[in-house]
Amino acid sequence: MPDGFHPASSSSSFSQRGVVMIPVSALVTFIVYIVCIGLIFFLLWWLIDYVGLPEPFHKVAKVILAVFAVLILISLLMSLAGQPLVRW
């Protein structure tokens, strides 16, 4: 056995080291959110192409959509650690 390893107190040593234990239900919920949000952003991306906006507006709309998608993704990832960027 490695020095300092005690099987009976392994869970307390994880919390002392700063390791975050994420429950499986939170991961499943996270994956469902990612799939739903990804589908919504994909449909919005497709709609921007389908409508046929003139070129400067087309690119600006896609950039704004991409920024929102990244911000939501960062917020969801931070919420797994308990510090969401945006509180829903």
C-alpha cells in the first residue's frame, strides 16, 4: 500500500485534496441539457442559412449565435462544479 493511504478514510482524503465528486444523475441531466441546447442552436444556425440574410448580417448573426452557445456551454460546465456563470 502507498504511504498515507487508508481505505477506510479514502472519501475524506478526496475532499481534502479538492477532488469534486459529481453524481451520475447530475451527469445525465447535463448530457440531456447539452443535447437539447445543441439541437436548438443547430436549428437556429440552419435557420440563419435558410433565411438567406445579406452577407454582413449573415456573419454577424452567426457570430452572435456562436458567442451565446459558448457562454451557455461555459455556464453549464461551471454549474457542474457548483459555480454557474449564469443563474437560471
